[in-house]
Amino acid sequence: MAPRGDLQFMNQEDFRTLITVQKWATDPLFAKSDVTIVLVTGSLQDLNEAIVNNPFTAKIEIGLPDEAERRDFIAGCNIPVKYEGVTEEVFARQTNALSRVDISVILREAQRLGRLDAGLLSRKKKELIEKSCFGLLEFLEPNRTLDDVQGQDGAKKRLREDISLIKKGAWDALPMGYLFCGPVGTGKTYLATCAIGELGVPCVQLLNFRSKWVGATEGNLEKILLTLRALGPVGVLIDEADAFMGDRDQGGDSGTSNRTFAQFATQMGDTRYRGKILWILMTCRPDLLPVDIKRQGRVEIHIPLFYPSDAEKPRYFVAMSKKAGWPVVEGDVDPKWLAGKKVSGADIEAIIVAAKRQSLLDGGAGPKKAYLEKAASDFIPVTSSLEVQHQELASVLECTDRSFLPEEYRKADRAEVMKEFHRLKALLES
């Protein structure tokens, strides 16, 4: 009726409607009478700002039902179902972030199937939340834990300590979020999903919520944040965070990036959700992430990840070979093959896949070690060594705890690291 948008681009019908509603809001005859005009919208971001910001209008948010309201609704909706493995109380508790309509959908589906069990509840809840967010977020179901992560001992120790606090309910002792940074291929996303898998709480990944329509981007993000607030505890993974989250100073999009950045910053800094919305940001360029986001009180713990040392590489071969479906043992790997070379876990996986491919072509005639040696000697990393070093130093400078750093950087002069970082940056930009 009165959509958001610049007045000069509005059609005459929308413009007349907007003027009429504004007149109603300020008309003393309406103020003196018992007439109340109620506008209903799914998001304030969809409504013209001239109405939203009008001092004569009141804004009333109708949020998602809390546990007590859900319990009353389930008891009063008169949809008989047979509970298996869950009780009515558990059902009410587990339907957080769902609307009353969503709850009735689950009950009717359970009535049709003849039972309501944990599997149906979990499957329908994820489906309904993803649908209510217009497919802008995706539930992840990690089946791995931190035991599956090779190396990164300092990071794993800190994450396990925090996971134990979450399980004890000590929310106020937890960080608002984590920043995983490091060169490409260091396993940032893998570490995050393994940590969430060990924690055992729902985990979502934000998809592209941006739209070409005025106000739609902010409305999409508002819906996502509302769902996350109701869903907690929940882990939120944001990959390539430096590009994803917008910037206060970014231009060329009518201020959309500025407004989405402000929405993210406001939510991340809301300490009422400490430990309930666990933000995990990942990037290989933490220096490009606005300081407003990565400051203390928002994303507080910055964990740098590094390529494996020469001593760790055989263990990486064993771990990655399981993922590739071509298991090897440490005895099949000679540390000298990649000695002194900076290779990531992804690089090692590529070497294993190449060795497996050749083995299949040869019918598995030779020993695995011979195929691995040939693949390792032929392998050429696709990333520039200067870029890798630049990203590594950027991560070192972002680190918030010396225990996360390898020995060579733990004792390094920070001023010298900064100097080398800027030297490499100048070389890459020249």
C-alpha cells in the first residue's frame, strides 16, 4: 500500500496513498475520535520510511511465541497426535523460532502420519524455518567433531573449553563470537563445522540475502536476525565475512551496505544473546573486515590458522586420505617430499586425489607410496607465495591470544611483523 522507496520514483497511486495515510496520522479529527487505523506488515523495512518514522504512529512488534505461549497453543489447538519419544512439553520447548501456524503444520503432519517423533520434529522445524526465511539461511548438520581436526591445537583447546561452558549453561563467560582467519585452504570452515558438531546445537549458514529491490535486503536480514534470536542457542557461520557483511563506508548501492552493516553490528553487540547466538566469521583477509565488527564486545576471539608444519604433514595425509576414500598410513608418506613448502590441507587432499587417480588408471599395480611421491613432486600450488605470506601475517596481527600462535610468531616483534605485512601489501598492489 505504501512501499519503501524514493519519493521521486513512486508511481502516482502509491504516492497518493502515502499522502493520505500521513494526513490520517496527523488529522485532529482522528485523534479525538475512537477511530484507529492499523497497518500490518511482515517487516518495517517494507513500509515507506515516511510512515515508519512519523511521530504520530506507534509501532507494535508481535514476536514469535515463547515457550509458555507455545505450550498453551498446543494444548488448545485440538489436533490430537500420538507422541513417540517426545512429550508435549518437549515439543513446546523444541519449537522455538516457529510461529503458531508452523506449529499447527507440524501437528497436522504428525496426525496424518499417525505419530510425532523426534525425527519428524527436527525435519519439519528445519524445513519451516528455512521456508519462513525465504531460503536465506541453511541448516548445517555436522557429523564431525574437533577430534577430526588435525593440528591447530591452541584453537581446539580454546573451543573445547568454551563448549564445556556452554554445556554447563555459563553463558556470561562466553565470547560473543569468533573470527577464524588464515591463508586460503587452512581449514577455517572445517574447523567451524567440527566445533559446532561437537557442541551439538543447531548451526546455520547465511546465504545471499541481498536483493535488487529497495528495502528488500534490509527486510531479509531483519527476518533472519529475528529468527536467530528466537532459535538460540545457535551457531551462525559466515564465510568470506569481509565481503559478506557490508561496510559502513561502502558506497554505490544507495546506502544498503551501510544499513546492513549497522544491523549486523547492532545484533552482534547485544550482550543479551551472549552464548545464545554464537557468531563464527571466517576470512583469509581479516584486515579488510571493519574494526567495528571485530572489536571486543562483538567478535571477541580471533583465532589464526596456519598451514601444517613439516612434522604435521604426514598426519594431514592420513586424515585427508580418509576423506578422499583412499586411506593411507603415515608410513606411506615421506616428510621430505614437501619439506619447507607451505601447503594447505586442501593442497594435500589434491595430491592424494591425484595419486588415487593414477592408481586407478594403473589398476592399483604399484604401492601407494610411489603414487603419492609422484603426485607430490608434480604438484604446483595455485596460490602465490606472496599472497599466502601476506594473508598469514594479516592473521598473526589479528590474533587475540599468543597461545594460538606457533612458536616463530609467538616471540616475534609485532612492529616488525606489521612492517613486513605492509611491504608485502605494497608488492601485491604494485
